Amino acid sequence: MRRRPLDLRRPSRRRWSSFTSSLWAWIIVIGFGFLMLIILLSRDNSEPRSDPSPYQISTFTSIVEGLNVTDEMLSPYSFTRQLVEQISLAKAFIALAKENNNLQLVADLTAQIRHSQAFLSFLATDPSHVRTEQTEQAIRNMALLLFQAQQLHYDTASVITKFKGQIQSLEEKSKSEADKSTKYGQIAAETLPKGLYCLGVRLTMEWFKNPALSNKFLEEGKQSSDKLRSNSLYHFCIFSDNIMAVSVVVNSTTINSINPERIVFHLVTDEVNYLPMKAWFAMNSYKGATVEVQKVEDFSWLNASYVPVLKQLQDAETQSFYFSTNGQGATPIKFRNPKYLSMLNHLRFYIPEIYPDLEKVVFLDDDVVVQRDLSGLFTIDLNGNVMGAVETCMETFHRFHKYLNHSHPLIRAHFDPDACGWAFGMNVLDLREWRNKNVTGIYHYWQERNSDHTLWKLGTLPPGLLAFYGLVQPLDPKWHVLGLGYTNVDPKMIKEGAVLHYNGNLKPWLKIGMEKYKGLWDKYVDYSHPLLQQCLVH
């Protein structure tokens, strides 16, 4: 039987038929999908939107709620930080685009950078009027341009080089800004506020036009002459040229004292502030406490032949170290602070000679506030030591090797680099032990060895650490709480502290002072006083 030849076209028809049916199936599926999408969109437009989730609210409203831009940048969802980072990235791509002659991309990125910078400026000045949609749109626009730039696939080595350059530039700018901040902060800390200058001038005028003040001061001095030498009373010494600061120390000490009438303050100032200081304390009373005011210029024995610091100030190299401002050898501004050259700052090493009749005193800096009765300090057993002080070695920073040059053979041979540091500002001093151990002589020895500034660079604490080495009795940290002039302090420590110390540049009487700690100082200033009303705007 004859076979029918194969129909070679039949399989082809089957394949076409299969393809056609598949195509129709896909058309139906796609059409159905579009139909569903249209329905969903129409429902989304016709129905009110649901409220955003709590996460979205916390993320999107971080700027709108009026946060400070600096605080907002600390948020993990910060819009501000995203914009700043995008701007840095865009600048790197601009440099690459210029090299590759892509002028359109350069123009687009430059325009968007200006828009983002203007937006950030507006955000910093008035964040309450910025809507979330505006912020997201700014980020989205820049992100689109950055994505386009990335698609150009510039040479990897060039990209890395440019980014390294960008990072280096940012680091240099950061260092420059940090240096400026240090410099301006130092200048602000050293400058006498206009209000305090006004107070000194008006007090001087008051002293000369009101003879009753000088008569009152003389009369009180005669009546209290025995108290100034009595070792049964509580003696505090303060060396300062800041009338307002000293008045806060005196006022806070007496207000919080159980027996203020047993307190004697020994104040030493300079020639310029001597009369205004006397006028202030003649015009005001402090719950029966005795106040003595002296000037350092009357201590004729403090001269260059006896005091190493005064002798060194006559040396050309020392003058260059403190006052040079030009050249590679210029001294950093923090080392040129006038307080390091002031004899008032070094008087603390001559207390037994200033008060030869006294056996025990408490030294207070003028940037402290007293919150507790301090009479208990006079009954502390110092165990044969010269000084009682609060140690500051809870952190590595406050050990000897951070203050002294331990590469110097003299320092290395005599002192443990990990010895615990302590703080000036509130110190109990046994003047009998001081005289027996000749601490002033030890201080002179080390000051003379440091004439070339190779043992330490600045301040009175480093020579204090050397002079009192092995002669310090640690006190309970609650007696002296430090850091209110430069850092954040544990609120519990502040609440329990007897003496709060505003050590650092951010003094409470300056505008740069830390606002959250100013109230602790302000409450001991009588802003209703007529002279303060005339000079200070509170």
C-alpha cells in the first residue's frame, strides 16, 4: 500500500497556532492587570488617605516640629544630613564631569547644589515652614542627578582619586573651622564683658563720691582685725580681678552656711579692681561674714628676685613664647592666655606667706558656686598631708602624663606617669604642714627648671602637681564637682555637689557660657541691685 507523503507544513501550523494562543493569553493577562491598576488608582483618589504610621510620623516630622538643624542631623533619619552628603558627592562628580567635558551635567549638578544649599539655609532659619514633601523633593532631585552621573561609568581610578581629594578638602575645612572655633572661643573667654567693665567704673565713682563707704570699710576692718587671724574661724581665700564672680562665691558660701558669722573671706585683687572691690563689699553685707580685701601690688616681697614666674617674664624667650603671633614658632593661642602670666593666678603657691598667722584655709577659685555648708572641710583629717583635693583620674586624660612631658629625664626620673591628677578650685590647705615641708620652695625649684617650657607648657596645675606630689589627701568627689564650663555633667553629681566649678572657657558670666548651667550661678546674683540694673541687661 502506498504511504501518504509527510505533510511538512502541518507541524508548522501547530507551532503557529500555539504561539497565537499564548500571545492572546498574555494580552488578556496584561489587559486585566491594567484594568486592576486603573481601579486601584481611582479608589486611591476617591478615598481619603489613611493616617501615616507612627514610624512615618517620627521620621517625616523631625524637621517640621522646629528642631535645631544640628540636633536634626544627629537623627538616624536626618533629611539635613542626606542633603549635605549629596552636596559633597555632587561636587566630586562635577570635578569628574569637567575633566570629561560633560558641561551639561556640570551645569545641572551646579544648579541643584545651589538649590539644595538655599533650601538648607531656609531650613536653618525657619524650619517650622518647611513641609516634608519639599524636603523629599529636594533629596529626590539630587538623587536623580547623582544616579545619572553614576551611569556614565567614569574611570574607577579617577573616581577614587577625586573622592580622596574631596575627603581631604573636607578634613582641612573641618580642621580650619575647629581652629577658628578655638581661637574665637579663647578670645571670648579672655574678654571682659561690657557690663562687668561698667560695674567696675561705677563702683570706683561711687567710692570717691561717697566718703561714707571708705569710712565704713575702715571701721569694719578695725572691728574684724582679730577675726582675720583667729584659727577658730573658717577662713576662705579667693584671688581674682572679677568683682561679680567673687561676689557670687561669697554670697553662695554664706547663704548655704550654717554659721555664716564664723566665716572670714580673704580677697586679693589687683590695683585696677582694688577700689571697686572694696566699694562693692562695703555696700553689701553677707549674713555677718567678714570680708578682707587686699591688692597684690602691696606684697612688695613678691618680686622678680624671689618669684621665678616674675623673673621669667623679664626674659626675651619667655616673652616670645607667650606673645609671638607670627612665624612657624608662634605659640598656640591657648598658651597665650593672660591668666597664666597673672600673679593673681600664682598667688596660691604663697598662701602661708600671705597669711602667716593662719593654720588652715580653704582655697576657692572665682568660677565656683557653693551649694552646701563647707564647715565640714575644716574638720577633715588630712593624715599629715598638705592639701585635700578631689582627684580627677577617673578618666585616662587626667593622669600626670597628660599634663607633663614624661620624655624629659627630670620628669621621668621623679614622677609616675600614671599618677592621679587632682583639681585646683576647692582645696583644703594645712598651712603648718605646708611650711614644714617647704612646698613653696619645691614649687620654685620646678618653675626654675621649666624656664625653657620643656617640662610643661602652661598653667598652674602642672607645677602644682609637682609641688604637692605625695602630699595630697583625696576628698569625696561630692565636695568639688567639675566640668560646668566645658562639658556635660551628671545631674545627680550637680544636685549632690557642695562646690560646682565652671572650669573651662564657658564661664557663666559670659554669653558663651552653657545655658543649662547658668541658672545655678545666676540665682546668687542680685540683679535688682541699682548698679547692676544700670550695667547689666538680664
